[in-house]
Amino acid sequence: MENLQLMGLAFGVGILIVMQGSLNAQLGVRLDNALLASSINLLVSGGLAVVVLLFASQNLSALSKVQAIPVYLLFVGGILSFLAITSFYYVIPKIGIATTVAFGLSGQLIFAAIASHFGWFGLPVEPITLKRVAGIILMIFSVSLIKS
């Protein structure tokens, strides 16, 4: 049952990503600047994260572990988030939210299959199977139907 709840949560997160991408892309269009929209989004998001961190006392004990974390782990994820978010805000108004999300999801699925096959980034190894390849091919086919 726990897996079902986690899958439901992941589904809901997908909805939130489409909503925030649409709203923030609209912000970028109104500002005529995707970079500014991304900056506002990340400032609000970061500010909220700090507030939640301060109110959730069990998280404060984890702060003592920060100095032992490799520097790249502290920064690369944020850099990649910035690049992904800013790129989405730039692309969404040009090709639409459905196409952007479909191609973004296709990229995620393909790279996730490769990364998990090799166990990159500390992921558990999940070999690429014929079933997975078929699923990826179906996804790419589905993306082409959405785009046409």
C-alpha cells in the first residue's frame, strides 16, 4: 500500500510541475524575461524551503552534517535545477506546455533508464530490459502524436 501512496504522490507532483511551469512561463512572458521569472521562482522557493527548515526542528540536526558533504553535491543539483527551470520557462511559451512536458518526460525516461542501468549517481542498478526499451519507444511515439 505504501508504494501505491508514493505513486499517487509522484502523480500529484507531476501535476504541480505542470502548474508551476505554466504559471512561471506566463510570468516570464509578462516580464519578457525567462531568467527573471526563474530567479523570482527560485527566490520564493528557496525562501519557503528555509522557513520550513527552521520550523521543522528535526531538520536542524542535519545541518551539522553539511561540512562533511562533497562541495559538488552542495551546488551541482541547484545549478541543474536552475538550468532546467529557466529552460522550461523559455520553451513553454514557444511550443506549449503539453509538448514541453512530453519531450521533457521523454528525456527523463531515456536518461533515467541509462543512469539506472549503469548505477550512475549512486542509483540502484536496474538493467535495461526489452520491456523498458519498448516502454521508451512507446513514450517517444506518444510524444510524436502529442506534437503533431
